Amino acid sequence: MVTLALEIQSAARAYVAGESEWSKSQKEVVYWLDRAADTGEGLWLMQAREALQVPLSDLQARLAMEQHPPDQDAAVQHFIDAGNHPGDSVRMAWLFRYFRDAPHIRDSVAYWRETDPYILRLQAILVEMEAHIEAGRMDTDALGELREEISLIAQTLRPMQSAFSDSLGTASRSLNFWLKSSLAFAFGALALAIALVFRWATVRIADSEQQFRDTFEQAAMGMAQMRPDGTLVAVNHALCELLGYSRQDLIGGSLAELLHPDQDRDSFHQLLTLREASRSQEHKLMTREGTAIWCRFSLSRVDDAWKGRHHMILGVQDVTEARDLMHKLHYQASHDALTGTINRYEFEEQLAVAIHHARANGAQHAFCFIDLDQFKVVNDTAGHLAGDEVLQEITRLLRRELRQTDVLARLGGDEFGVVLRDCDETAAVEVAEKLREVIEGYVFQSGDTLLRLGASIGCVAIKESTLDPASLLKVADTACYMAKDYGRNRVVLYSEDDQALQSRHTEMEVLTQIRTALANDRFVLYAQEIRSLSAHEKPRCEVLVRMLDSQGNTVPPNQFLPAAEHYHMAADIDRWVVQATLDTLARHPQPLAHLGACHINLSGQSIGREDFLTFLGRALDQSPVDPSKLCFEITETAAISNLADARHFFTMLHQRGCTFALDDFGSGLSSFGYLTSLPVDVVKIDGTFVRDALTNDIHRAIVKSIGEIVSLMGKSTVAESVETDAIRDGIAELGIQWVQGYGIHRPCPMEELLCAFGIAAHEPTGQS
């Protein structure tokens, strides 16, 4: 209330001061305009314009406040332009907005508003006089008329200025009287309210004290009131029941006397010396019966502001079951439920510790990655329960051979990890051989069947140069895979100088990139034209797949397809290519109409899988693309290696209208007899024979004979690796129908090639 009164008074004083400057400026405007009209000098007009800025800015401020909605920010700025202090300008805008209709202030505003046309006329006269002076023509009669008008305006404004000033004074005195009366009433009301509140607070304090006593005594958790030295002053029933002591036993003593012998008493005493408002700790206590219980102490400091003393309120809660549950959950989170060893997550933490130890102290440790051989046979033969029993027994056998300082973990499925502490490479290989022999010597009996296992083990040294657990797991996994490649049931020590291991390690890194690319749709389709040597055939194209790395760079197929084949992921890539090709063709119906066929490469792994054939059938059913537009390419080697599967695969898709091409013909165990047994439509001659067909008579004869025999069988031939116009012309002379290679078209994004086909199809004859 006091603040509001002071603000209103300050605003009223600001208006009084502003009115004085407002009246003064109007008089100065009249004076300077009269001098300018008398002398014809522009200097006096500059003085007049500067003085006129004050009443004009005040006028604009009032207009900003009178518009709907009021523009208070603009009004404040105009008041500042009129020479008012920024703080006073805010108050003036606020007072006008909320009190302009109050008695006396309403009259002041009316007087102020009456001066508007005269202020604006003075501004117009100023502009006219500036025009006369700038034109260099002094019209004495016109200036005389302006002087008379200026004098008349001055006479008219004087009573308005006086009325405005008097009404502002009256309004200011009225506001002061009203404010003083309001403050007197407010202070009287406040004094009465304070007396009532004090009476109410006294009663409430008494009630609160009684309520605290009741709450303290009836609280479900143990509570105590203590002195700063830890002496118990009061205890409730729950604390007595928790500890098994009576009130008389506890009061006057300290809880420190009940601490379990293995507890840190210094930590407990630090709890008592807290400086903050509250703190909590957990400690183990001994009950009167000798039982150990874990309790959470919640200590709050209560200051007595009246007497300058403080005491402490202690809450004691039994958390024994909660701690047991927490430890159980932590154990479950870090251990394998089946074998009782630590799990992969915890094992990686142990690897990190070993790596840190090796870097800090130069110590040597080793990591063994163990993968059981033929474990799937146990599950398939005896069932998964038997498989679990085998894993438990293998765990017991491994633990028996390891030291207490070594770390054993089940990493997942039939994979185990071992950290051999303070163990060099030679000793690590010896330990790994012992572990392999123990596993090999274990015989599991299922009914009348005896089952034996083996173990492929990859070992890697943990040195100062080891980067992190992830890289360590990768190289150990690589060594384990090499052990399997070498015939299983053996130990392989990882060495950075071993080219085979490095090659496998590179392949596995590429495998990770492939999985990531499949998961994040980071493959793209390219295409290369297959051109007919006859002008009557529609062009074809072969779909090529490229992979994008994490930076978006293109990875060519020869850098990832071999790894995909080796690790049986080629079929997954084939699925992506088929679906992406169908989607791309469906988005370009016009170019598709002018395309003879789109060739899609399939791996030998795909044609031998019934689920891939099912996928193809479903994809063709769901796509609007005519199956006759698809020609699936399979290498000669893959077709011959899976002859029965290839024949079945070709037959099933032929029934849907698809065609087939035998790729790289002549590169493998070529036999025209295979062509009679395989329902292929196109034979692609391996580029090895095509590249030098003009200079190598034998290769030229091979190309010619393949073309003639294939033509007799009613199939088409495509010459691959056609890189020059001369080779293209030479191939044409040998009777080959189609050509493909860099000399015909360099691979480009598939959509780009389809668009080019669509444009070419609409070009008039003879246009290139």
C-alpha cells in the first residue's frame, strides 16, 4: 500500500514538472517563430523546432495511451523524448492509463487535449516558414500574416496553459489527501490484523506443540530428540520396539553405544556435527537380543531462535530388507542366472579394470574368448534343459582350472570369457590349452548317447597399448573365428603381425558396418545399361548395390560383399536390393515401360533358401511392377554348386514371368550341358574373354563359340567388360546380341538412369 502511494505521488509530481516544461516550450516556440518571421533567418526556426519537440512528444504520448489497446511502450518513449526522466515517464504512462478518469485528473486531460490543434498549427506554421526561407523568396505580406496568427495562437494558449496547470495542482493535492487518508486507514487495519494474527498464532503454536508430541510418540518409524552431543533426551515407542530397549534404558544414553562393532564410529559422529539443516546416513545397529539390523538415520537440526539454542530430531528406519533386496538386484544385474558367473556387462567392467591396470603399472594380463563347438548338437539331441546342465558343468570345470584372481564370465549362449591376471602370452596359451582339454574331455550322456564337445578359443594379450574393452572383444572374437576356420577345437593367439588374423579382423569390422547399414537403410542402388546391338530391342540395365559408411561415403561392393558372403549375410543384402529395386521401378512407371528388363544379382546363399523364395513371391505379389521386367542374375559357379536348388529356384520364378541370366559364364567349370538343364534365358560371357577378344585368338574363339551355341539354344548372350568402341564392334561381328561395360555406360544412381531412359524414349527419331 505504501509503495503504491509513493508511486502515485511520484507520478503526480512528474506530471506537474512535465507541465512546467510543456508550457515553457510553447512560449519558446512562439518567441522563436516570431523572431524568424521578423528576421527571415533559419537559425531561429531550428530553435523553434527544438522547443516544439516537447509539446509534440507529450501529445503523441497521450494519443498512444488513448488508442485501443493502449501502446504503453510507445507512450513511455514519447514522454522520454519530451525531456522527462525514463523512470518518471513509466510512472506518467501508468498514472494516465489507470487514473485519467479520476476527478480533477479528467479535467486536466481535457485542458491538455484542447491545446492539440494549436500545437499542430504551430508545427504547420514552422514548416511554411522553412519553405519560404529555403526558397529564398521573402514574402513580407505572408510572413506578416503568419506573425499575426502566431500572436493569436499565443493569446489563445495562455488561458489553456493556466487552466491545465491549475487543474494539475488541484489533482495532485487531491491525490495526496486521498493517499494520506487511505494510508491512515490501512495502518489502522494492519494493526488490528496483527493483533488478531498474534492471538491466533499463540493458539496455533500451543496446538502445534501438542500435535508434535502426539506425532512424535505415535510415529510408525523410530524417533528421538537429542542434544548436540548425541545424548538422547526423548524417544518414542517405535524406537524402543525396534531396538528392544525401554525408554529408561535409552534416555540419557547415545545411539553410538548401539553401533555394530564393524561400523565406522567416526562417520557416525560426523553425522552429529552437521551444519546443514538435515542429513541422512545408514548404519548397522545391534538390538538388545544381539540381532544386527541396518537403519537409516535422518537427522534434522532445530534452532531455537528465542533462546539461542538448538537440538536435533533423529528418525530411525529399519532398511535391512531393502538393503538385502538391493544387493540381490545388484547381483542379478551383474551375474548370469544359469551359471552364476558374472555376465557380459560386468565382464566388460572387469576388462576395463585390467586395461587400466596394464596402462598404469605396465602389468601383463590376457583375455580368452571361449566358444563351445557343437553345442547346438546337445540342444538338438537332448533338449535345452540338458544344454543348460552342460553349461553349468562346463562352468564348474573352468572354475576348477582357474585361479581365484582370474575372472570367468558367461558372455552369452555358449560363449565364455576369461581374464587371466598377471599372465603373459605364453602362459595364457598354456592355460587356454588346459581349458580346451578339460572341455574336450567332458562327456555328456543323454540316454544311450554320449556327446562330446570342443572349444575354439581366441587369446589376446592385454597391454599398455590396448584401447578399450570393445576393441579387445573384437580382436578376441576374430581369433576365435580363426580357430573355427582352422578346424575348431583349438587355441589361436591374436597377433598384429598375423596377416590372416588381420584380414579376418578387417572382415569382421566390415561385417559390423554391413549390419549397421542394413539397420539404418544405408545402402543405395546404382545401375549400368545393357545395350542391344540391334536397334529394335529395348535397353536393359543391371542393378548394382553400394553401401554408405557412417560419414556418408560410398563403399564399393568389392569391399563388403566378400565379407557378407563369408558370414552368410548376402541373402539379407539381396532382400534389401530386391525390395528397393521394386520400389524404385514402381516410382518410375514411364521409364519402366521403355525398359526391356532390370537385372538383379542374387548370391548362391539366397537361391538355396526356401524363405528367400517365399520373400520374393510376397514382394512380387505386393508390387505393381510386372515380373517379366525382372531378370535375376546368378553366377555360373553359384548355380553349378547348388544345381538342384538353382533349378528349383529358376522354375518357381519362371512360373511368375521372371527371367534368369547366368553371370560370368566361362569363369568356372563351364559346360554347355549345364545350360540345357538350367532354365536360364540370358548367358553373360565373362569379361576375361571379352577384354582381349580382338588380340587373343583363343578368347575370340571362346566368345564366338559361346555366342553360337547359346543362340542355337534360343537364349541371348551379353558380353561383359566392353570398354572401347573397337571391342563393341568386334563383339558385334561375333554374333553377340547385347553388350555391357564402361565403354557402353558407366554406373550411375539407378533413378538417374531410369530418368535418362524416359527422356530418350520421348526423343524424336534421329535426335541424339
